[in-house]
Amino acid sequence: MQLVYKTNEPLQASDVVELFKSSGIKRPVDQPERIQKMLDHADLTISAWLGDKLVGIARAITDFHYCCYLSDLAVSAEYQKSGIGKALINRVKEVIGEEVALILLSAPTAMDYYPKVGFSKIENGFVIKRAR
């Protein structure tokens, strides 16, 4: 079966919850309605599919002209280290173009991954963390 990438394909929370659980990413998987709202309000999603199985996602918030926040990058555990994550990032970059900065917050366990796929670590960022 061939891997297929889709841009802004309508996504169902149930598929994304299963992907998040498999990938190891920490998201509110016990709140599918919240996951659906996260998907519905994203400006850009790139999804990776094997047949009807969702195996990867990049979800971003962007103005398409200056900056883009990559809020989710997740690949199913059985397909990690196969290049899907890097391909998802590259597809996001293709859509947003060269004039747009791509930024993200990394999970501590992924800090070694992002420099391998082209990100530079920065020290000039701030965050107000969510309450839940």
C-alpha cells in the first residue's frame, strides 16, 4: 500500500486520538470533543494515510505570510523513523512558503529530533502555559 499525503483533509477526532495515543504525543486524548475543535480551528493540516489508516499528522496555526506555529507533529509508533515526520514538515514548508517562519514547542523527549529535520534551537522564547 502506498503512503498518501493530504492537505486540509477533513479529519475525525477518533482517528487523530488513536494516532496521538500510538505516537506517544501528550494531548488531551480523553477529550475527543476538544481534539475535534483543535482540528476544526487549525489553519493547516497535512495528514499521512496508508489506505484508510491515519499514520501521521502535522497541524499548524498560521497567517500564511509571516509565521506558522507547528502545534502537532505525530507519527504512529510503527511508522516512526521512516521519514514520515520529515515529509510532513516539508509539506508544511511547501504550503507556507519561504517568507514564513516555522516555529514550535518541543516535548522534552523530541529535543534531539528537530535539529535533525532542519530546525534551529532558539533561546528567545516565552510561554504562558495552559491551565489544563
